[in-house]
Amino acid sequence: MSGGHGASRLASGEIEHLADERARERSSAPMWDVNVVVLAYAVLIAVVILGFQGVATEVVAPIATLGLLMVWFSARRRGKKQYNNFYNEELRQLQEVLQRGGSRNFALSPLSPRETEILDYIAHGYINKQVAHKLGISEQTIKNHMSSILRKLDVNDRTQAVVLAMYYGWVSSQDKEPRGPITSDKY
């Protein structure tokens, strides 16, 4: 990624492609929700009960197959819906960056919005405990995100990640509220 390109040079197709990539990455997480798991469990129970009742395999097998197809279809439909929601969100965010005059490099960040948010806090001197408290998530989740950030940026430590992110304009050195030293167990 090279610096200095104006945001206005990003073609509409390139923005859509980037939104598609980010949406696919975000929606590739397991597409199982409670309804799909309950449906899969119900199919399993029905197949087991039918098997114990002495119902012939010729009857149980099609029922199991139909149930599995229903589970697969439900998960696939949920995944497509999730992808569409993520795509629209990513596209909107990228278009907002361009309208605000953001740099081309910011739009091409390999980081997810959450990873960028976390790295932005790190760039402003927050430690993992503070970021976790600020975002209302566990410190382990912050550590997991940091591992992902380091891997995606191909750097060895958080300082290199911050320097690279600032260089490309993915995070800024301004606009975070001041924070004092850590003086309590709350962090």
C-alpha cells in the first residue's frame, strides 16, 4: 500500500470489492445461532427415537437427511443475511471515510472495524485492561484481537502495529479523551 493517494481516486468498484472482502471475513464466523442448533438437536432426537422404536432404516435415513438439509439451509440463509448486513455496513463506512476525505490507505486497512478501534486505543497509550474496560469486553478478548492484528499486519509487537497503522492513517494520534495513570484495581 502506498501513501499519498487521494481518497477520491478510489473507484466505486474497488470500494464495493473491499466491502465484499470485509463482509465475507466477518460473516465467515460460525453461522450457527440458537434456532439452528435447536433444530439440529430436534432432528437428532427424532432420529434416535425412531431408531429405538424399531422404525426401519429406510424411513429413518430420509428423515435424518431431510433434517440435516433443513439445518444446512437455515444456517446458509442466516449466513447470507449476516453477509448482506455486514456488506451494507462496510460499504456505508467506506463511503463515509471517502466523503470525509479519508486517505486511500485507511480504506484499504486489512483490520476489521473492531481491531482498528482497539489499535486506536493502544495508539493512545491504553493498556489491554483499560481497553477491555472501555469496550466492555474481557482482557482475553483484547489479547485475541491483538494477536489477530499482529498477524494481519505481519509485525512482531504492538508498537510496530501502531506505527504502521499511523503511517497508513488507519488510526490517528488525536481525538481520544485524556486518561490518567492506572491507580485502581478496576483496570
